[in-house]
Amino acid sequence: MFANVRLPWLLTINTRIKNDTQAVQKTAKTMSKSTFDISAALNTPEKRKMRDRYIAQRFPKLAGTHRALTKTDEVLSMAQQLIEEGRKFLAIEMITLSLQEEVNQRDLWRFLIEDAFLRGDAARFKELIDGYAKQFELDEARPVIQAMAHDLSPALVNTQSKLEPVPLPNWTSISVGERDVELQQKLHVALETAAASLQAR
Amino acid sequence: MPTDSAAQAGMQLTRQHTALVDVHDDLQMDVSEELLDDPNAAIAMALLELEALSRDNRDRLLQGGLNWTDGDRAVCDWVAGRYDHLSRIAYSAAAQVRKSVTSGAESSATIFGLTLLLLGHAIKWRKSAGQAADVTLRERGQRLYVSAAKRNLESTAFKVVVEREAIETNVEALFIRVLLIERFSSGNLSAKRLEILDTWMLASAQSTWLTRELREGGAIFCVDPTSQMRPLVPYQPGIVAPLYLPLWPFQRHLATIAHAFHVGTIYPGWGLGLRFRIEEHIGVMEFLEREFTLIEAVGVKKSKRLPVGGELVSLFTGFNDINLRALANQTTLTVAGVLGVSAAPTKFAAASSPSSPSLISVVNANIDAGAFTTFDAVQGAVTLLDVSETGLGLEMASDDAARIDIDSLVAVKLADHPACMVGVVVRKANVPKRSASLVGVKLLSRVPMRATLEEVNDRLARSTLQGIFLSGGSEGWQSDALIVNDAAYRANATMSVTVANGRFHVRLGRVLWQGPGWKMTAVHVSVAR
């Protein structure tokens, strides 16, 4: 009978302990704590090296990764390019990596908050606004965020009073460096004017 | 010459291989004669034994990549053959369970699941060994899933051991894995990357499920477990399928996979992929992102095409021809209509009057543009077949169509449209039984505007550049673009241009699209007055 046949190399299979599995389980716990606070999980030089290799391969344009990821304007500019290329997932990941390097980048938080709002992802939105409130206690964007939260899901806002709708803050429309939104909009209006003129003939 | 110890190790391995084949033969006999008390345990053990014996070889083969010897190929064939054989034995055991009415739910689900797991392994290793795909493997998986679904076992959770890791899964997740592995095996994913993707799928069984109701949004597959030809197809509007596989949960799971790399670990922390270079894992992420985008694009509702009864239109091809002739009267300098000053009727407008609805022929268009040169690319009549929100369908002589390439820039003048439109040829097809071709044009702009840009520098003689502005319309300033001649394109040069009543200094940004002789670029404004 088959049941009586056992091959000798099987004896060791179930006794092995896999360090990597434990590390990932630990990662899962860390994730639930915060996506951006990874200092505890990144506790060995090997892991740091692995993270750096990953960033260098995934974002080859980010030369000198640590410093580049803390330059908010450059990160947003690159994110804008990625979004225009239809690679939003990558843009969001880069912004997440940037916040892991330097959590005090207000514009990046706001970008992610508005993105979660636009996608209608209430769970992610809640996670982000909680983290944002913790990071920036007194912030002028608070009423806007509350209005967005109320619009997304009234249960997210702890208030009885009725919130007035506010215009979308456009935190995901990036104004950086050479692509100044105001100047670009002026050109856009001029092009629309000329086009309307041609059509009106 | 091999050393004595190497020769002994080789002989021992051969003995182990032979012993394993014997074990499988015994198992097959026991299953066929229904002698096993617990077929689940026997097959699970056989899988463990096969994995344990072949692990080093599989690892070495996948690491080896293109440097395989004949011996390596033979070993890979052996591994693929073993998984195939074992999956057949498991399928026989599952067939007995299908007939039995006394088997418990978890026990039945486990044998179905083990068989599906082995079928997935067999499909994957056939691909790795360079063998032709065997659709009967997938068809067996389909039969098993249908059988499990009839017994309401598809979601029953059980544990299987894969690469020494116990994972909780169910029949549905393993069936989805069989379908996806078959799909990805037929593409250009390397064996190494297929292995990584497979491990991700097995480790994220909770992120894949089938639904009976369609919820549009994101990438979705239609699943028909009874279809022999196409059990898994990307969702398209109008298709009704028995089941749907939404991919958004797996897309979201990609963030978890990425997070593992962010904290310096390799997801999921087990499997042969642990030893692969980080580039391979990133390659799989990028592959999936592309796949999701492609599948989603199939599902985006195409704008409705309205037949227009075959009116004649004018067609211009090539940047210079379009810029000089088609858009002769469409420049960025015109603001008359908007400012309330009635513009004099243009030749195009006169030609498109109701009295001559279809007179805009190639010849007329040339006259309108102030040019009497012969029209090189398209010499015969061009007929408009249909119009949609985003494109046009044209019919022309096959000889003419042969002169236009895919990605060619074209301008089309319709009889009842005040402006000449600009688009790109995206498809061509011959009309059966006629010497005509259908040409699909994706519209870039309904009101393109030619402009002369002047280089801004300290020199006395400033060079100029001809361009065609495309307004982003309702999509906003992010979609504004400029088309320039391929040869004249210079990145980062600052140019001055007048648009309507404004003067702008602009730089040409990234190339957004390009074709023969033209480039479409983003526009960066640095000064606006």
C-alpha cells in the first residue's frame, strides 16, 4: 500500500522554520499599524539594502533615492508624469515611498487623500485622514477634508451639524516647477477661445 | 571526469527519481482499484515528495534561464511529466469522490482542490519545459469546478501545502489560478516570472473570487466554466457570462505586495521566487499593471458609431500637407467669432453649404487650401462610413489605403463641419469581395489649429517651427498638446507663440504620441501675457 511508503528526505520538511515567512507576517502587522511608519519593520541593514534596490529598479529616474524622495516638488512632478502616462498605481506607490522616507510632506498627504476620495475608497480615505490629523494637528485644510469625508460617507464625520459642500481642492492637480497650473490654464483658455472662434464661423 | 562523490550523488538522485516514479505508479494502481482509505492524504503526500525531490532541480532550472543543457531540459521535462502524471492520478481520485454520495464536504473539497493545484502546476511546468499547451488540463479543471459548484463546495476552505508552506484556500481560488496560469503561460512571461506570479496568486487566494452579478468598473474577466474554447475572456459591454472575475481585489493586493518590498522583504516570504533577483519581481508587477490596463481598456464602453450614409470627404495625410493645406484657414490667431465680429465665410464653409453637401472631394479640398498640387497619398474618393465620439470610419480604394500606415497623421474635412479634423490611423481592414479598405481614424482634435512658433534666443535670426495645437477641451490643460514635424522637433527649446489674444513662451515637453513624420508633445508654458 502507498500509505506505508515514505521517502527519507520528507522527515525534515515540516520542521523547517522560515525566517522570511515570519518577516512577512510581521510586515502584515506593521501595515495595519501604519503604511508610512516602517522604521520598526526596516530594522536590519539587509532590509534597507533590499528596499533601496527595489526603489532603484522600480523608479530608475529617482537618482539618489533617499534625498530625491524627500523633495516634494520633484516627487509630485514625477507623479504627474506617471499619471499622464496612465501609470497611476506607480505614482501612488512613489508618493507612499516618499512619505515613508519623510512623513512631514503635507502636499503628498493631500494628494493621497484626494485620490482616495476620487476613487471612493472610504476605508483608505479614513486611514489617510486619521494619519494626516495626527501629523498636522492644526491645518487649514481640515474643513475641506471634513466636507470631503461627509460627501464620501457621512459616517466618517463625527458631527451633527450640516456641512456645506465645498469645491474640490484639486490637490491631485499638481502645480510644480515648469508646469505652472495658472500659466497652463491661460494657454488652455486661449486655445479654447480660438477653437470656439473657428467653430462659430 | 566526475569525482566519486559526484557520481555517487548522481546515482542516488537517479535512484530517488526511480523510486518516486514507482511510488506514483503504486498510487495510481491504488486509486484505480479504490484501495485507499484516505486518498487526500496519499495525494498530498505524493505532492510533498515530488516537491521535495525536485526542489533543487526546479530552483536550478529557473535560475539557469537560457543556459540550459540537454540534461537540464530532460530534467525539466521529467518535472513537467511528474506533475502531469500526478494530476491525472488526483483527477481519478476526485472522479471517485464525484460519484460518491458519502464523502464529507471538506474532504471532497480538498481532493478537488489538490487536483486543481496539480493541474495548475502541470500547466506551468509544461510552459517552463517549452512543451505545447495541453488544453485538456484546463478542461479537467473546469469539470472539477462545475462539479464542486453543484455540491456548493467551491468556497469551502481547506489547507494545502505548497513549497513547504501551508496555505488556506478553496476550490474557486484554485480554479481561477488554473485559468489565469493558462492565460499567462501562453504569453511572453518567462518561466521565472510565471513562477513568481503563481506564488503571488497562491498566497493571495483571499483576493480572488467569482461573482454571478456584474459590477462594472476596473478590469473584469468573464468566466464560463462550461466553455471549451474560451472559458476566460476580458469583459466587454454587452457580454453576459455565467460568472465574472473582478480583478480589483488583486489589483489592491498589489499594494500589499509592494509594501513587502518597501520594508525590505520579498512577498510572500516563501517559494522559489525568494532567490530570484528583485528585477524579476518588479517585472511581474509591471506585467500585471499592463495586463490590468489592457483588460480594463477592453471593458471600456466604446462610443457608439453612427452610420452616415457614405458621404465623400477630403483626406490629407502627412504633417506638412495637413499643416499647409488642410489647416490653411485654421490658425491660433483667429478670435473673430468669439469677439462678436462676424467672420467672412471661408471657402470650406461655402463648399459645405446645403446645396453642395458632398462636393468636398479631394480636388475641392486642394482648391480650398489654395493648392492645386496633386494629392499624393490618396488619389481616389474617400467615403465616410461612420462617426463616433472618438473616431471616424472611412472607406477608400485599397491602393490608397496601402499608402497610409498605421499611426499616420491624417486630417479629414467633412461636408457639414466647419473645421478640418485631425486624427491618427489606428486600424485598416480589407473589405471582402471589393478592392476597398476600411480605415479607422482616432480623432485627436475636432478643431486643430496651426501655429507658427518662433524660437526665443539672443540671436538676430530666430528660427521658426510649424506646429498644430490641440486643445484638451473638457479634459483640461493637462491634455493640451502640440503636433510638430518629426525632423523639426527639439526638446526643451523655448518658443514664442500667439494664441488668440495671448502671447506665450512654451517649451516642448514629453512626446505623448508619434508616428511617421510627426510627434505629439506636451506643452510647458513658462511665460503667458
